[in-house]
Amino acid sequence: MIPMAGQSLCITIDGEEIREGVPLQLLATVFRGVQDTIYHIAMAESGRDARTRARVPDDIRTQYQLIRAAEHNSAYTIEAMFASPVQASLPFEPNGRTAVLEKYTALLGALSESGDHTLSVLFPDTIWRRRILRSLEAYCPKKGDQWHLTVSREPKGTAATLSAMTRAHIARLLAEPGFEEMTVSGELVRIHLDEHKLGIYYQPTSRVLDCYYDPELEDLIVENLKGIVHVTGRVQLDANGFPDKIVDVSDIRALDLRPLVLKSIETAEGRLVLRRAESVKPSFEDGEVVFELPDLHIVASGATREDAVEKLFSDLIWLWKEYVLAPHEELSQDARELVERLRGMIEEASVGNG
């Protein structure tokens, strides 16, 4: 199988320790680790929420599985490429394989050059950034190991090196408290007015998070809040990248689970108008507001109702662009059935191919 341009990696293990052969256990650690990092980057790039303890979804596992493509004459070099794509359940994610590999090699380059600012640009979400770094740390050489790892996009391309120094650099990055401006949702379980502090039960980690607020928010808290609340602020993350506490609350609001009436859908990508209004009732699951349209295979979630609605609208526009505007002869039978459901639902569309 010939790799597609830009969709392969050359991985080399070299050093005194492996002159007489590479231990199979080391091979297993390196290759499993590279695959895990690729999966994490793909999940981050596809917009998956990092604040849930979820396994790698089947569509990501299928789309981004690496396979051995070739071996080259060197200490130990293997060329890895993505497996042939298999049509996934609808809706599937757009093919972002080249982008994921570019992010992976840019990540390695940034670590080699101690480009900590570059890391935050590559992966703005702190939780995903820490999770990706932790997966990469797992296959870096340890201090005293007599081997190192290099990775490039082609056999003679510019290679980034992973060494014991890389592992130490990652360890320092992970030891620093992570902060991110974000919204966390949970059940309001306690309020300490004298300390300007409230506690919310955060379902994904089964912990109560302390949230420190400005006194000007006190009347809102006392008069209006109970049950599930959304708390926005500067969040300190724990060692695993999950919220630990909110140190500077900027906004607090109650959970809104009113049904959403779908009639006109507008995003920066286009506009859809339904033939008749449809009511969709949201749910609250794993700390997020969730809207589902089972007939269209859509599950849209977000930290707040507004976030979930935005994701739902974007998913509907994306489906229209990817299926209704696609050449009919290129669609599978399932995709053609989806097109008919969409055409039966939408009365007016103003969406370009982009």
C-alpha cells in the first residue's frame, strides 16, 4: 500500500542500547504510545470534550489507526501510515489525517526547542494539551536509557528527537498548575457567604469543586441559584487535567433545560429554514447540556445551553454541506437516505460548498 502524500511518519529507534536488537517490549511501548498520542490529537482537533473520562471513539479509532507501511535500512526505522479508511456510521468526521500528523510533528518540534508558547497555540485547550503531553511522556526514554527516538514525516525529512531531556521537560510542564478560562457545570451543594465561596458537585470526577466569587455576585447566588449551575471563571486543573477549583468566578447561571424550538438555523457557514418547527428537549449528562436528533445521528453537547445549541446548529449545517450538496453518485445508500430526511425537513437553505 502506497502512503498518501503527507500521511506517513518515519519512526527511528537508535542508540547503544539497541545495537544488537530492539527489545520487543520497547517496540510495544513506543508504537502504542505514538498511536495513543495520534488518537488524542485527533480527538482534540475534532472538538471532543476533554473533561470526560471517555475511551477513544470508534470513528476516531478507525479513521486514525496507524499501520506499518515499510521498514528502512537504519538502526531501526519503520514507516507508519494510516490504514485505509472504512466508512463509519453517520455522521462521520471530516478526514483530518494530514492536519493531525502536522500537529503531531509540530508538537515534537516545539518540545525539542522548548517552545512552550507554541504548545499553547497548537493545543489551546489546557486539558487536551496536558493529556497529549502525558501520552507522549509514556514513550520518551528515561534518564540513563541508552536509546533515543526520532520522528519525521518522510525518510529523509527533518526529524524531531525524543530523549530523556524531552521527558524531563514534559514532566516540568505537567508539574505546573494548569489554568484555563472555562465553564464548569455541577450541582450547587454549599455556599459560604463569609468566604465568598460556593461548592459544586462535578459529576465527571465525583468531587466537590470550590469556587471563589466576587462579592458583587452574592445577591444573584442567594436569590436565584439552586440545583445545577454553570460557573465560568479561571479554573485550576489537577494533575490529570480535570477541574480542581475555580479561583476567579466571572459568571454564574442556573441550568436551562427548556425545550429548544427549531425553525431557523443560522451560523457563519449558512442558514437553514425548517418546513415546520420542531421542539427538542435537552438533557444534562456528565456535566454537559445535550441535544439529540436521533434520526440525523446528531448528539450535540456543550458546557452551557448556548454552547450546545451552537454545536447543534453547526452539526446541521455540516450535514447539509457534506451530504445534500455532495454528488449523488458518490454517496452510500445510508447517506442517500439521510439526504432524503434532510430534504424533507428543510424548506429553505442558504449554504455554500465552502
